[in-house]
Amino acid sequence: MDIKIKEAEFHDNLVQEGKMRREQKYYTYESMIDVIKVQDKFLGDLTDKKVLDYGCGVGWLTVDLLLKGAKVHSIDISPKSIEKTKERVKKLGFSNFHNATVMDCLKLDFPNNTFDVVAGNGILHHLDDLDKGLNEIKRVLKNGGYMVFYEPLGKNPIINLYRSLTKKSRTED
């Protein structure tokens, strides 16, 4: 089975079962708060900036970006994640500043030079062709635009211990 189909189905099932990572035993919002603070620092002032939430999941980063004044377009390969993101944004009253689309991160359906910022959390390591993904990000970034991501460390022994304790939190890929 194609890796993208597996990823979409895996994340659709998580959303459908209500098991978003922020609500799991070892992967909580509190456990990520320091990383989120550092990412916020790098994102800077987003007032009126066009931001792409690249691999939005269920929209936690999307909401943070909207709260910082950005106009956000969220993409994800999981239709259920996009539905959840739209629900979350609508509930907070930000629908006028937000769009969300099911999209392959390696084939962005945006014109060149569209976004001031591209941001994501734990998505780049899922790409089966990182160079292609980074080239797409570069293509859609405006001149002077920037990207901010945080990613798990694949070779870190502590992270790998965590992964062995949370096997149902991700696909085998």
C-alpha cells in the first residue's frame, strides 16, 4: 500500500476514534509546551501575514497561528484531520481568516510566492521525498518569507525509547 494512503488512513482513524496525540498518555500539550514556546519565538509577529500550516493535523498549530493574527491556509493528507481543523477554527470564530484543504505536501496546489511563512509540527519526517517537499515549500514562499518547523529526532535514544512505548501513536513508516 502506498505510504501516503497509509498515513491518511492512520490519521483519519485517530481522529475518528478521538485519539488525537495531544490527548494521549505520553504525548500531551504540556510535554510540548517548551517546544511550542520556541517555535512561537521563531514565528514572530504574524499580523496579516499569509501562513501555510503544512500538515496541520487537527489544527492545534492553525489555531495558534490565527491567534497571532495570521491568515492561515491549512493542509493535510487526512480528510478527517481537515474536518476537525475546520470545526475547531469555526468554533473559535476565525473562519473568515482560514482555509483548509486536503492536499499532498509534495504537490502543493498554490501559485509561486504565495505565503509569508510556512510552518509545521512533526510533519517533515513523514515525507517520502524530503527534497521535493522542501522545494515545494521554497516555491510557495514569497521572497523574504521563512519556514519554521519542529521535528522529532530520529536518532535520539530517548526519543526512540518514547517511540517504543507509544507504538500505536504512529504508523510503522
